[in-house]
Amino acid sequence: MSIGHTLLGLLESGPRHGYDLKRAFDERFGHDRPLAYGQVYSTMARLLKNGLVEVDGIEPGGGPERKRYAITDAGVTDVESWLAQPEKPEPYLQTTLYTKVVLALLTGRPAADLLDSQRAEHLRLMRELTRRKSGGDLADQLICDHALFHLEADLRWLELTAARLDQLAAEVTR
Amino acid sequence: MTAAPEPLLVATDLRKAYGPTPALDGAELTVRAGEVVAVMGPSGSGKSTLLHCLAGIVTPDSGDVRYRGQQMSLMSDGERSALRRTDFGFVFQFGQLVPELTCLENVAMPLRLAGRRRKDAEALAATWLERLEVTDLAGKRPGEVSGGQGQRVAVARALVGAPRVVFADEPTGALDSLNGERVMRLLTDAAHDTGAAVVLVTHEPRVAAYSDREIVVRDGKSRDMERAA
Amino acid sequence: MTAPHEPFAGFDRTRAAGPGGAGWAEPAAGVRAWVRDLLLGARFAAGGGREGWTRTVLTAVGVALGVALLLLASAVPAMMDARDQRRVARDTLSSGEAVQPGASTFLLAETNTTYHGKDITGVLLHPEGPAAEPPPGLAAMPPAGRMVVSPALKKLLASSPLLRERIPYEITGTIGKAGLMGPADLYYYAGSDQLVAYGAGQAGGNAERETRFGAHSNSEVLGAVFNLLLVMVLVVLLLPVAVFVATAVRLGGERRDRRLAALRLVGADIRMTRRVAAGEALFGALFGLLLGAAFFLIARQFASHITIRDISAFPSDLTPSPALTVLIAVAVPVAAVAVTMLSLRATVIEPLGVFRQGVGQRRKLWWRLLVPAAGLALLIPLFGSVQGDARTNQYQIATGTVLLLVGVTAVLPWLVESVVGRLRGGPVAWQLATRRLQLNSNASARMVSGVTVAVAGAIALQMLFGAVSADFVYDTGADPARAQILIAASTTSSEETAHDIRQLAGTKGVRQVIGYLQSQATQPDAASRGGSVSDSAYLPVNVGDCASLRELAAIGADCEPGSTFLVPPSHGVGVEESLQYLEPGHRIDLNVGYGDRYSGTPVLWTIPAGTRTVAGRVDPSGSREWGILATPEAIDSNRLFDARSQIMVAVDDREPEAVEYVRNTAAGFGVTTYTRSISGTSAKASYTQLRRGLFAGATLTMVLIGASLLVSMLEQLRDRRKLLAVLVAFGTKRSALAWSVLWQTTIPVVLGLVLACAGGVGLGAALLAMVGSPFHMDWGGMATMAAIGSAVVLGVTLLSLPPLWRLMRPDGLHTE
Ligand SMILES: Nc1ncnc2c1ncn2[C@@H]1O[C@H](COP(=O)(O)OP(=O)(O)OP(=O)(O)O)[C@@H](O)[C@H]1O
Ligand SMILES: [Mg+2]
């Protein structure tokens, strides 16, 4: 999962201090693993360098923790294309997908589309595997089936999330 | 994906309401010859209703379905029945076989209704039973066979008339994954061989994976997932 | 249609598109398609495994019972006709003409008796010449002391020594069919040398002289009311049969609809499904027709063993007329198909299943009420017109009645639906039953409609019978408490009567015997007066002991041998002339003479002076004697003219066979003795026949309806076996299910009976208005009929419990 894109997404709703960013991240995505401060500052430094964020202002007193960041137009575009790009279907994607959905909801983007395109991506791979299965030997079939069952689980999760999108939106933007 | 041949079935802006609740609310779908289209979506979203509209079993309140350019809503019941006999085949979750007839007679029924002699019809039906690996069920009645076996008989019946479109509504709904996949293999292979298009309503992604294309129906609205990607 | 051609032009929207070149349009519905669809329907009816067979057999049995009953009903007129012809052929009634003895004449006397309530007719014969023709069914006249008996009587005699004692002649043969009205006929012809012809104008004699049997026949004139009764009985009996056949044909309708839906899915159009359904109905109906014919033939063979309400018939008598047979053979299958088409009209069979038209939309009452209203409209113009010998339009009556009764069945579904729709809550069984009824109350309403019609018709008929019975049943005025048997003998004397009385008094079980001689006298100058005898005074003379005379008049204790009394008539009409001779001291002539003119020599007798005049009294047999009452000591019975004895016997209730002993004793008194029971009422024979016919028919109809109920009940259970198995599987108590089944029948039945009572009373009131009788509720009759209806239903429910128990085994889950 891309912490850079996530932080960028969080900035979309308005400029924030580094400390605020960490808190917002932890609150929504860091349930079992809070983000380290160092990671926030190194990431922000990279984004600054790439021109995706800019420093909006510095609180008096100095020190890196006083910097306030704002997203640039290039940053917004970057977030946009990241959200629209379906992940390569593979097992254990849900943290990334979840983050993407929440960010989409937070930034007022169509989360359903995101889910749908991910779903289409998954199904495409499943079709591929199904085709391979019908041509292969038993070992191939078993291997393909393993992947298929995992992908199916993901796809089901996508379906479920899509069905509960309204509920999630209400919770996220509360 | 296959190169797009001319569409067989085109449904545009279908609306259908049962009482105050809309079952279809502007759904659309195009089926081209020889392709397998999966229709997915939550329960009660209108998948079956869409399928029934496409097959001319249910008449939509508005919008139209064209089969090879002809508007279905303008056809008489007789013409639509004739379509079901000659151009369409059906596989449902269960209950579509006539319990009074043997499996062989069930498979032969569409041919007989289309005017074939009994001998011819049953001979052809027997080859289909063989193809679906259920030859030994020929003399049994649907009540005496398992769900999976019954489903294969239903597939044989759907395909025996060399239809152009097979409508399948949760054909594997009552089967375990192994049997479900077998039925799907047989259905899609046979459809592929005869060049029939398949409209496949399912809840199971692995079943949907046998399709060439996916449509998702939500709240009576359809969404073509190829365009979403 | 103006086809806005889509991008895929160049595509032929074509006929030669489908496989087999059939195209989209349906193949021409030629003979082949018809045959195919009808055969397919037959295949459904005949095939379909055990389940399918059971259903078809049930339908066929239902139709068969109806057909058998229809055949029976259509055979009844012929049977009655044949019976009547044979009755006339053996008729013994005198032609009334004086016949001179000749080579072909014979003497005949009828002697009837009753044994354990069965009437036995005996004919005593004595040929006077060699050419005397034997009665029908006999090869020759029986010689004296021998008799030829009907087979039924032969059996009865063999098993009843008491009766054999009474009819002691030696049996030499049995009466052939030509001489019997039915196999249960109790009849014999005996040769007798005791017969003396009634001389023309001569005293004495005990037999008619005849030249042949069946010389004269009588027929009762019955009139409009009787015809009304006849029409009603036919309608009331046959309508439930029609309803029954209609019900039988609809058995398995729900399954059939589902099956047709499955066919629709694979491309059958509506016309095909109709044809398939027709084929199915035809198969059941034809099968039922054959079965019904078989039932009929079998029942016909048994007919000779069955006596329904005294009517028995020979198998060969039960031959339906060819025209009616053809009508039944055509009408039943046609009706079956028509009913099927009608029931299909109310349902839309779509590929996805069956929709009932007007689901959610309540039934309308108004057109249902139109039917009985039309019936009433037909009957109202007839109010007050069915009386006496007036000619009535029987078709109008029949149509009106049928419409009224059919109206009852038309209102029933509405009633069941509206009442059931209001039921809620209650225990599990009740809830299951009411919910099921709410979902489809049609089947249940149909099921009980037969009972409803039968009960409504029966109630109306009961009311009509009750009201018109006064026209047909006479109160004899007899008092069966005072004496139970009357024995009359003609041409006898005081001595003979006294002897008879002694014999009777000594018979087992006799409590009391009274008896007197009846004769008549006329005015003293009758011989010289000239003119017709009937213009002379008529003065009855009764001679008996004091105990006997006390039964005839209020003579009090003041009676001793030698006493005489005078009794004025209770009404003086027509006898005023005679009364002047009823004075003490007046002379009267005890000789009256046979024939038109006075004959013989006068036998003058003086009414003793001081003879008391006393009030008359109704005797035990219901008649009221008047004139001269005398003890045997006061008047020499040998001087009486053509004295007849009247002996009345009271028997001991504690001796059950007392009556039979008395009859046996009386049988020894001679040919001219006549014995009958004293009863409070007597009915005209045809009326009795009709009433018996009604009861016989009603019994059959009720049995039939019971059978139909059972059949449709089993059908319903079979239809729901899966559901029952599911309910049992998740722990519903079996008793709850049994109760729900019971409720499910009870609710419509109760409603049906309420409606039947209302309809029956309505029809009854209309019928009463037609015959001009005041409205009168026959609560007892109504309660009886309702009770019989409920009993049938209860019995059927009990009979359906064992199959229910079997169906509720959880293994019912698997079956399709
Ligand atoms: N015959 C009917 N009468 C009334 N409502 C109906 C009927 N058929 C469908 N509906 C309603 O229309 C909506 C769509 O039903 P449909 O059967 O098309 O759903 P579905 O997507 O096939 O669901 P599932 O996946 O559960 O089969 C539902 O809300 C359903 O209640
Ligand atoms: Mg569905």
C-alpha cells in the first residue's frame, strides 16, 4: 500500500501539519500499526521534492513538525490516477483496497467506480486462470483453483463493500 | 475478447416495476452471437427480471428488446413461444424439468414441440445426454436423479434445439463447486461448439469466470464492467 | 410495425432461421400438432409415475362414479317402464264384466299378507277349462294345493318356518322373470279348489272369473304437484352428480398448471398448452367413461341382490336408452374438456409459472347473485299456479331450480373468501389452516360445493314434501293403541266370527280381541216399492258382544245379551231419508239383495221397543259406525244379509312375533279373510314410491359426494406432501397438522352448510309459494340434512387421516 498516496489523499481535504496527518492516518488506517513520525517526514520530503505538495506555512518556533503542507494540482492528479488504477489482483489486497475506498469517499470521488474496475480486473484474471485450467493437467488445475478461490474471496469482498458503500461513507465522513 | 460480431439481442432502457417497487430501472444489455455474458449483482437487484425480459418471458413496462432486429414486445405470444422453441434455451436453478416425463423425453421436448417426429427427437436427445455424460439417466424421471444430474439434463435440453441464445439463471446455484464447474464447462463448451450465446446469471465469481464479459445489475440498473475497467 | 432497422441491417429477419427450418412462427396447427399435443396430454395423464397414475385414477374413478350414476339414472325410466309393463301384464284386477265359464276361464282370488313388514302377494287360481292361460312367468296353472313362488319368496319361506306355516302349499316351481317386477318381488300363485266365483247378483263367492291376466290396468292421476315433486327429485339428485363430475375433472389442477408452465418455458404457446390440457382431461374422462361403464355393468349384476327402499330390478331391466347412452358418452368428455378450458381461462400460464387472474382483487358478489336471482325470476311467475290438475311448464321449473341451486355454488367461493379473509391469529393449526385457505380458497370451496347443493336441494324438498304431504297422506283416524290388527272376512255368521275370535284369543301374544258382524238393512217396504235399491233407505247393522260394541259406541255399562242400541250418524248428509226408520219399534227389512233391483224375499225385523239411542265412537280402525248395534242374542245372524266380520286384535308388545302369530291364525280362516295392520296414516302409493325414490337417490348421492370429498382431500394432501414433510421435519406436532387439515375442511363446510340452509330455505319457500302453501320452516328436516352433510365430511376427514399420517413421514421431503 502506498503511504505517499494515502497522505496525499488526506491532504486533499485541506492543508495540515505533519502531526495532524499522522493522527488522521492512524485513526483511519493504522488500527494495529501506527505510522512512525519519521516515515511521515521522509514521505513528505519526497512528495515536496516531486512537487506534489508544497509548504503552506510554518508555525513560529521552528522545527520540522511545525510545517504545514498543502496539496498541489499535480498532487491531486496523482491521487486521482492512483485511485483509478486497479491494483494487480493478488491475495491480501484488502488493506490497499480499503484505503483507496476510504480515501475516495473522503475526497468525494466515486468509490463505486473504483470497486467496479477492481472487480473487472479480478474477473479478468479469473477468466484467464479458468482458461488455463481447462487446458492444463491436474497439477495446473489445482494451482489455478487455489488462486481462483482466493481471487473469489477478494471479489466477494469487493461486492460486499460495494453493497455497503453508503454505510461506509456515512461513517468515514462523520 | 472476441471481435464483436453483430449483436443478437439488444435491450435498451428497460423498466419494469412490480407494484411500487421497480425491478428494472433503465437496464440495458447487448448480447453478441457466441459470447458468454455473465450477469451478476446483489439479490433482488433485478438480474432474473432482466433475463426474463431478454427472453421475452416478461414484457418490460418500457424500453425495448430486439432480437435480431425484431422488437419482442411487438411479437405475439405465439411468435415468442416459437422463439423459445427454436432460438432460445433455458437452464434454471431447478424445477424446469417436467416431473412426469423421463429425462430423455424432457430433452426431446423442445424438438417435438417444434414439430419433429418422436423417434428423431429422442435419438438426437440421446446424443446430447451422452455428450453431457448422463446417458444412464435416460429412462429415469427428474424426481429420481440428483440435483447435479438434473442440471446436466437441463443443459442438454437447453442445447438440443441448437439455440442461438441460452439463458441460464443460477444454473449451479444448488450444486457443490466441483459439480457446478462441471456443469459450467459442459454448458460453455457445448455453447461454444454450436455457436450459441449464453446469458448467465450467477452469484458465484468462479462461475462468472466462464464468461467472456460481465454485467453487474444494481437496483435495476445495469453496468457493463468492460467499460468500467 | 414500422421497423426502424438497426445497425445490423443485412441480417435476414427471417423464417428460415430456426433449427429444422421451422422459423419463428409456430408450425401450422395441423392434425399432427393436434394429435401430438393431445397424446402428450394423455402421456401426462397416463405416465408420470405412481403419483401421476394415482391422480389419473382418482379423476377417472370420480368421473366413473358420476357416469355410472348417470347411466343408472338414464336406465331408471326404462326400468320403471319394464316394471310397469310386467305389473300390468300380471294385473289381477277384474274387468268388472260378467264372464261365463268356458274352456279358457279361471277363478282368481288375491290373498295378501305381510311378514316382518314385507308385503307378500298371493294369487289363488282355479282353472275352469283346459285352455286357461297361466299367468306370466308360469308354464302352467298350479294344481290345487301346489304353488309356484318367486325366487325371493322361496328363500324367505325356507328361512322362516312361521311364514311357511301361513303359506303351506307345496312348492312346485319358481315364477319366471316375465312374471316378476323385480328380483326382490315376494309373490306366489297357488292352485286352490276352494274358489267360488262371485255370482252375478248372487250372494256368496270369493273369486273373480277371468279369461286372462292383465285384462285391465289402472293408473293413478297425480296432477301438477306430483310432477313438481318428480322434477325436483330429479334435479336435486342429478345436480350434485354434475358438480361432482366437474370436481373430479379438475383434480390435480395445480400440478397440471405447473407442468404446463414448464412446457411454456421450452416454447409451447398458449394454444398448445390448451391442447395438452385438453388431452389430459380427455384421457381422464375417457378412462372414467370406460370405468364408469364397467362400474355400471358390475352394479347391474349386483342389482338383483340389492333392494333400495323396496325397489329391486333385474340386471336386464337396467338398460339405458341408446340415445341417452350416446349423450352421456359424448357429454362427459366434452364437459371434462369444457371445465378444463374454463379453469384454464382463470389462470395465466406463463413460462415462469402460474398466475391467477385477479390476484389480490376480491371476488365480485353481484354477478354471483345474478344466477339465483335469474332462477327466482323464472319461478316467481309460477307462484300459486302449481295446483290440482293445472298444466305446468316443467322445463321452467327445472331451469329455475337448477339456477337457484347453482347460484348457491356460485356464491360459495365468494362467501368462503370473504369470511376466511377476516380470520387471523389463533393456535398454530388454526393459523396454518386459515392462511392456506386465504391463499387459495377456491379448491376448498369447490370441494364442498357438491355437499352444499345436495343439502340445499334436500332441505327444499323436505319443506315441499312436508307441505304437500297432506295432499297425499291421509290420516286414517285409527288409534293403533287400541288394536293393531284388523281381520275382515266376508260372508260369515256370528258363530263363525265367535269361532275366529276364540282362535285368535288363544293365539300366542294376543292381549284382547273384539269382533262384530257388519251388515245392512233397508226400509220395510223396499220389496214392494220397486225402483232402484240405492233409492231405498240404507241402515247399517252391527252385531257383536257387549265388549265389542263398546268399541263402536258409548253404550256404557248397561249392556247384556239381548241388548240393542241406536247410533245416529255423525253427519246427517245424504242419510236423512234413512233416519226415520231408526226408531225403536220400527220394522226394517234385513234383506237388501245384490244388484240393482231388489231381489229375494224380505226378512223383516222390528227394532225392539226401549232401544236406547247412544253416541257413536271412532273404532280402533278409525271408522265411525252408526245405525243399529245389537248383541247376537237380539238378532239371529243367519238372517243378516251378506254379513262381514270385523275383528280387531290388540297384541302384547312384549311378544315381538305376536303380529305374525295372529296373521298365521287368520290365514286359516279362509280365502275371503283379509288382514291388515292398523296404522295412523296411509299414503298414496305413487307418492310413497317417489319418497322412497328420493331417499334411495339421496343415499346414493351422499355416498358419492363423500367419495368425491375423500378423493379431492387426498389430492390436496398429495399436492402438499412436501410442505407437510418440511413442517414435520422442523418439529410441528402431527396433531397440529391433523387439526389444520380438519379446520381446513371444516371452515368451508360450515360456511357451505350455512349457505345450503339459506339457499334450501329460499328454494323451499319458492316451491311452497308455487304450490300455494303457507311458508313453514321444517327445522327438524333442516337439522337432519345439515347433520348428514357434516357427518359425511367428518367421516371423510377421519378416512383421510391415515394417509395424512403416512404423508407426514419426513421421507416425503425427497419426492419431487
Ligand atoms: N413476480 C414478481 N412479483 C412481485 N415482485 C417481483 C416479482 N419478481 C421479481 N419481483 C421483485 O423484483 C425485484 C427484482 O427481482 P429479481 O428476481 O429480478 O432479482 P434477482 O436479481 O434475480 O435476485 P436473486 O439474485 O435473489 O435471484 C425484487 O425486488 C423482487 O422482489
Ligand atoms: Mg434471480
